[in-house]
Amino acid sequence: MAGERRVLTLGGKGSTLSSDSVFEFSTASPPQLLQIDPSALARLSSSPSNHKPNSASAPSKLQLSVPDFLTPEEARASILLLLYKHLLSGSPSSSAVSQLSDILSNDTKTLTLDLDFDKHANIDMLRGCWPNITVNGICALLDYTASSLTIVADAVAALSCEALKADTSTALNLFTDSGDGSSDKDMASVASDLKVLLNGSKFRGTLQCDQVDNIPIIHGRLRSLSKSVHQSTRIALNSTLLANGSVSEDLSTLFSSLAFAIKSLGESSWLRANTLVKDNIFPDLAKSFNAGCPGLDILEASVMSSVTKKMKKNYIESLHEIYALFEAVRKILSWEATVSFISLEGSELMENGERSIKGQEGVDGGNVKPDKKKDKKKKVMGKGTSVLMQFIKDTLQIKVFDTSSLVEKVAQGFLSFLDLKDPNFKSLLDKVKEVVDSNESRRLPKLAKGTRDFAKEQMAVREKAFTIIGNVFKRHGAMALDTPVFELRETLTGKYGEDSKLIYDLADQGGEICSLRYDLTVPFARYVAMNGLTSFRRYQMAKVYRRDNPSKGRYREFYQCDFDIAGDDTIAADFEVVRILVELLDELNIGDYEVKLNHRKLLDGMLEICGVPSHKVRTICSSIDKLDKQSFDQIRKEMIEEKGLDVDTVEKIGKYVCLKGHPLTLLSELKKEESVFLKNEASNQALKDLEKLFECLDKRCVDKVVLDLSLARGLDYYTGVIYEAVFKGATQVGSIAAGGRYDNLIGMFGTKRVAAIGVSLGIERVFTIMEEQQKVENQVIRASETQVLVSVLGDDVGLASKLVQMCWDAKVNAEFMANKRLNKHFDRAKEFGIPWMVIVGEREIKEGIVKIKNKEVNIEQEVAMTDFVDELIKLMNTR
């Protein structure tokens, strides 16, 4: 209800003060009433400091000065915080509480606070805290302002995008939550909100500009900083009194970062508004904008002044300058909203005004009908922005009767509407939140963390890669196998060592406890054991699942491409699998890579030589396996402090795990007569295996291999040769393929021992490399394999279907389209990269012919409709 005075209650048990309540109280008109909670009043009356003083304990005076440069709301916020902090103190004075309450409730304008305190009260502490309290008050106003402008700025930017007819593809699609932890969540969130606001818009066009593309970056950074300062401000508001200056310095530093983000927001907003002003049809708009909208120089001056004052430790003045900066940016946003609104609705407002005038003058009997043809041609705004635009029009109710009053009335309306002190502003905030969050606006759903969608271009790359991989596997005699996406939990447990914690467990369904498969190797071993097989070469390309923390190139759902040989325990199988790994990576043509190789028995022998107890070998292997991501100092600390190895043992391990090099050279070193590895049974056997392996591999393969004694492969089931391929290019993705010999895994299922070896390609990381190569080399990927577009110029779908079926019968990849506009057909062919077109118009139908056209090779030929496919195939085969 207008004029109704709200009440703010302080001092209640467990109550806290928020930036929202401080702002609302400090800016309310008429001023809010203030009352002290009864429990706080009871504490006041029982406090020793508030007993009736005798002649020896007369009240003391405390005089505090309110800085004269503060705005009225900054001053009120500071006094409110003084009262609140005093109530939180251990010895509040009822006199001081009463005086401060009267000042605030009556909106008394004063720059000097003369307060009465009993001598028992610690007035020196209060005097020392006053600068920090003033800082807290201004920060509360800044916190609320930042969070509010963050919400409104997105909506205003969306209206600008509509008015500019901007190409928003970069802003909406580039900044997405990839699910792997490598994307900025606040930037992705801004892009998602813009999608909601602009969903369905027909205004979006071709204009490309940085101030549109960078909306998610600028607004996202502001969101992130706003959250950070909000947390710190909330803590500062409700903490007890502190007289040292570190509190003010800390808050001033936080808000300085926020000031630069707000400045960037203002600059971006001003540039969009200025672009709209230049192209606007209303002559007074540019003049009014230049006269009324704060310029970029004002933003620069405010930030520099704030930084200068902060460096001089004038924290109150520094924050005051930031508050002035916020006000300037608010006005810029208001002007951006003004010029966007006029660009989108100005013409209609003027037409409505003219119709109203004609109606009042009795033209056509006062019954002037709108131009329905114009209404039909009017473009449709986004579902979110159209709701906001209607809300703004209903709230502002702007009516104009001539061009000169249009700009003035709209500008006045938005300057008031986007004033945080205006009662309508809260309604606008609520409406923006409602539009962004409601199902009505058809908010696009989000991906689960660690998962990805693949667009048509990405799927084209994937299918090409899968074809290459499948051909390599088949070349080596492998047969396809598919296994369930989930297994009984007992099948998976005990196979992965410390990585078992990453298995996705499922809820009990019908008495069976299941888990999503962690890899494709254990299900393969289960299949071989269950079916009593003793020999099997298989390949499988399928998804696996890991309950991992997503990071760049690391997902919770991803494809693995596996090749395995079961039933061969000779070195011949080891050779072939390593050879397959090299073939795969060469044919995928991803660039430079190396295959790190080791032998599990060599690793076990090394640990035995170093003195590692047998029961700790597997857990120490798990630590060593992290050496590609962590330094040995970090691993040393883990092995000593967490896994209980003595220092001497760890130092010996460090001596050996640094050994790596060309396989033939390092193998020769390890086999020298004095080598300790020859004296250990396990490592000696491993060296013999490796010697045979390297003899089988040709020079091309051997030169790709690096013998690396730090390679451990943490999975428990490995027993022999182990290997891991690492990409050496600019894209950092970690290992891209790995595998090894696992002779005991199949026998773990209660059957006889069946030797096995395999390799698994981490195809998701390979795709990351391939996609990056496409960007660098500007490769154009065709998502469609369509060769021919059958284009009928008209609406004769029957004829189009007849012609396209002739193509399909001849095994030609073809699509069809019936549309009167020729450019629509050309646009379709260009969008999907379709090289050949079969065009049929009225003339072609009359003459019984079709026109075969290929723009790329400049072919245009007319042939009989009855046998056009034969001629088309001839032309395709000769080009």
C-alpha cells in the first residue's frame, strides 16, 4: 500500500542482518519504522551498564562524525550498522540504543552523533570501530546493488540483442557447461539465461559485434564476483565489533575487483546502446542519449578515483566512489533499455498515438482500425523478452502523441523503473527471475556433469574415427562383441584396486545388486569365462562409466574402443597388440605421440629390490602411476606419510622410476652384468620378455615406444607387458590409449586360467585432439553424406517424391524439397554441403526434363526426366 511504513526489527535471538534489509531500510520513502526485539530490550534492562547511575557513575558522551560526502542512504546504512553492532556487543547502552533508533525512525538529517553511554560501556572500542562500521554499511548497499544489476543487466542485454538484430550464436553456443569441469559455470549460466530469454526470436540477424559476443564473459565474471562479495559482506555485517583496519582493507579489496567488473558491464552496455542510437530513425534519440547517459570517461574516472583512495587507505571514500560508479552504470543500463525499447516499440507507440489523435478528432467516426497487414509482418520477439516487454509496457504505460515526446517519456520511465529505490524495481527483478526460471519460458535442460552431447559435425568426425578403428581391428582378425551396460556388482569388485571407488553402483532392483561397467575388459573376461572359451579375438566400441570428478578431457560417460586376444600367452600376442596401437594412432592422423611401455613383473621386481613389502606392492604401484600428473616429491610424501614406507625405500624407488628412454638403449642398460634386475627372478623374466617383444617390432613401432619404469597402470589385473599412449601435441589430454597383459583375470571367475592381452583407446580424448585440429586448420566437416538435392519449385510433393525415389532406387544419397522460392533450395544445399541439385520448375515439367546443377564445378545440364538418374550418376563419377 502506498505510503505504508514498514518495520525493521533488530536484536532478536538468532536474527541476522542482510544486505537486502539494509538497502531497503536505508532507501525507503517514507522511512521504515525501527523497533528493538523484546528479548534485546530485556537484555538491555538487565545489563549492569543500564542500572540507574549514582553520582559517581554519570553517563559519558560519545561524539561520532558522519562523513559529509556520503549520500543519505550511505549515512543511514552506517548509522543502522552502528546500532546493530552495538546491540551485538556485550554491554549495550539503552540510552544510545534509544537515540540511534529515534534518529533512524525519524529520518533525522545529521552529520554528528552525540550519544549517551554509561561509564561501564566501552565507548573507546565503539569509537575505534566506527570506520569499519561505515565501511560495512556502504558494502551492504554495494552488495545489494551488484546482485540486482546482475539480474537486470541480462534482461536489458537480451532486449538489445533483439533491437540490434544481432548474431547471438557465439554468445549462446560457445559458452556452455561442458560437464568436464573446464568451463566457467557463471559464463555458461549467463548464456543459458540468454537462450531462455531469446528462445523463438525472429529478430536475431547477422550483426556481429564484440559487445554481444562477450555478454557471457562480462556478465559471468560479474556474477562470480558478486557471489564472492555477497558471502564476505554477509559475514562482515553479522560479526562482532572489530577496531583494526584489516576488515576495511579486505572488503575494499574485494569490492575493487567488483568495481572493475561493473565498469566492464557499463562499457559493454554503453557501446550496445550507442550502436542502436546511430541506426535509429528517431532524430531526438541521439541528442538525448548523449546529453543524459553517463559517458565512458565517467566510468574510468570513478574507478581510478576509487583505486587511488584505496591505495591511500581512505577505504570509506574508496567505497563511496564505487557506489557512485554503480549509480552511473545503472543509468547506462537504463539508457540501453530506453534505446532498445524505442527501437523495438517506438514506431508502434507513435502509430497508436496517431490513431488516438485521429479517434479523438472524429476521423472515420472515431473508429480507426489497425493495419492488419503490418501486424502480420511484425517480427516475433523471443518468448522471454516478449513477456518482459509486455510487463514493461503494462508497468510504465507510456503514451506519446508526437515524436518529440517519445524519447523523453521513455527515458524518464526507464530511469525511474531501473532505480533500485523505486518500488517497481523489485517487481522487475521478480519478473526477470520468473521468466528465466519458469517452465513457461521453456528453459533448456542442462546436461549431467561429466557427459556431453555431440552435434552433427562432431558425429561426422566420430563416425569417421570409428570406421578407421573398426577397420584396424578387423584387419587383425577381431570379431565384434557387445556386453550389457551394467553387470552384477560382484563381477566388477576386486578387479580395479584403488580405482574401485569410481564404480557407479545402482540401486537394488529385484534382488540383484548391479553396477555400471567401469571398462570393457572385465565384462569381456566374464563373457569368456561364462561361455567356456579358450580362444577369442574380439573388439568392442561402447560406453563405460566412472564416478569421477570431471575435468578437461575427463568424463563420467565415455566411449572405449577395445581389442583383446584371449588364449595366447606368447610374446606374439604382445607384439601384435602393440603394433595395433601404433596402427590406430597413425591412421587416425592425430599428430605426434609416444607409447610408454613397461612390464608388471619388472615393476614388481624393482619394488622387491627396493624393499617394499609384498602386501604393499599394489598400493605403491597406484602411487607410482600418478607420476605423470604429480612430482616425485608429492608421491614421496604420499608413500611415506599415507602408505607407511620408510625413507630409504622411497629414495631407492625414486632412483629407478626416473629411468626412461629408447627401448633398445634402456633395455641394454638394464641387462648389464652388474644389474640388480638380473638377480631378481621377476624382473629377469620381464627383461627376457621385453627383449623378444622389441625384436618383433619393426623400427617404426620401436621408435614410437619409450621404455618407462615409472609406468605402473594401477589396475590390479595386469600381469605382464603394460603400455600407455600419450599425445605430444599442444592439446593437453593425458593418455589416449592404454592396455596390457592380464593372464589371471578370466580365471578369477572360477574357471580355468585363460591368458589374455588387450588395448583400449580413449576415443573421447582422441576426439578432443581431432576437434582442436579442425579449428586450427579451418577444416570444413560435412555432417550429411547427401549427394543430391531434388528441388521441385512449387508444392508438388508427389513429383518430388517420385524423383527422389528414383535416386534412392539407384543407391544415390538424396534428399527432396518442394518450395516455390529457388533461394530456399540453394540455401538448403549450401547449409548441408550438398554438391548436386536436380531442379524442376514449371518449364521443366512442361518439357519433361530436369536441370542438373553443380555450382562447385560449374555444371548445368538439362536431361530427360525419365532417365535423369543414369546421366546424374555419370556426371558424379566423372567429377
